[in-house]
Amino acid sequence: MRKFRSTERYVATRELEVAVNAAVALQRPLLVKGEPGTGKTVLAQEIAHSLGLPLIEWHIKSTTKAQQGLYEYDAVSRLRDGQLGDERVRDISNYIVKGKLWEAFESDTPVVLLIDEIDKADIEFPNDLLLELDRMQFHVYETRQTVVAKHRPIVVITSNNEKELPDAFLRRCFFHFIRFPDRETMERILQAHYPDLRAELAREALEVFFRIREVGELKKKPATSELLDWLKLLMIEDMPPEALRSSDLKVALPPLYGALLKNEQDVHLFERLAFLSRARRQ
């Protein structure tokens, strides 16, 4: 199998490339952590693209149960069909709904399986998947069949650190923390997404972006995804680079700041800092 490499559309650090390829070689799930907006979910998509494999995505919610990843038995539909005299009720397999793990296990080719934001679910969720991810098989009690993976999928698990994951689960994963990109890496990311971006606009935008992130009181620091959205708007508006310059970038609200600041507390913080800065100059 080919090795994962950074592509024209996804800039991966050397450490991230090593982590992905190590997880594949060890046949362990790759657990990826990092602040929101650093490309954890996109990583799974790019692994699939880079290796030429199908992608199966399982996006976790607070109500998601591990059993749903395997299968669900639709007893309500079977009861209704039985009341209506439907012949389908004779075969219980008609009411077994396959989950994402089942899809991955029965695929005729290896796949990349994304389990996205696992920390949103109940604390028992990761432990409930331990056996299936270890043995690459599970039992369907209603039909008395055992589903065994035809090919071991490449499992990518993302977490935003909303809650701690169990030690038993962590031991079975290869872990990588995606550090926030430095300025040089961010320049490569911008070039990958917007090859026609003017160098001067990119330079001024990055200056504003990193200055905003330096403000310690921010409730939510803007991440890569916010920067990309902001730059897209600046390009659409044909914003001149000089419009982003300020005598004090730490306290001035930039144009179209709604793409960068995502809550009223942070907006009010900058407005207050700007007011205090003006008051000191007077």
C-alpha cells in the first residue's frame, strides 16, 4: 500500500505523515486530537484520497450509541409489517440496519473509516467499541451470524478533548496531536487553497490573524478554517491589503471580523480594548 504524503490540497507536517503511516503499519486506529478547525476531519478524507481508498464517515453526536455503528434492529417496522400481514416479517434480516462499521467490514476493498468527534458521545462509547476494533468482527444476535472484516480498515478517530477517553481505549490507538500551524506552514496552507492569492494580502491577513490569536482573553481563538473563510471573503470583496493594517492590530476589529470571531464576548473584548486604546491616546 502507498504511504500517505502531503498533497497539493492538504499540507501535512512530517510528524503527521509519520503518525498516519505508523498507524497503518501497526494496524491500530489513529486517534487525532487538536483544537477545532485544525483539519482533523479533513485528514481522513485526504488519507483516503492519497491512498486511493473509499471513505466511510461516522459523525458522532451526543446521542450516538456504539451499537449504531454495528447495526440496529428495527423492531417497530417489523411489528407494523406483521400487523399488515407483510411476508417480509418471516425474515428478520429484512429489519437489520447496517451501521458504518458493518459497511467497512464487508467492503470488498480496504477503506478509510472516520469516527469523527468521538468525545461527543457518552463516556462508555469508546469502551463499547474496543472488542470490535480489536478483533475486527462482531456478532449479530438476531440473525445468529458473525460479521468478520474482509479487509482491516484504516480507522481515523478524531477528538476535540471535550472529555477524557478511557485508558483501555487509548492503549489500543496510535496517538497524534495536530499542533496549530506556524506561520510558514500556514502560508503553505493558504497557497494550497488559494493559489491566486496576492502575496501582500496574504501577508497582511496572516499578521492580523496571528495577532488576534495572541489575545489571551479570547474565548475561542480563530483556527485554520476561520482564516480560510475570512480570506475567501477578502478576495470576494477585493479588499486592499492596506485596509488590514492598523497601528495596533491587537485591539482593532478587522474587516469582516465575523468570519474570525465567533461569539459576542470576543467581539465585545476587542471593542473594549479598542476603546481603552483610543482613550490612552487622547
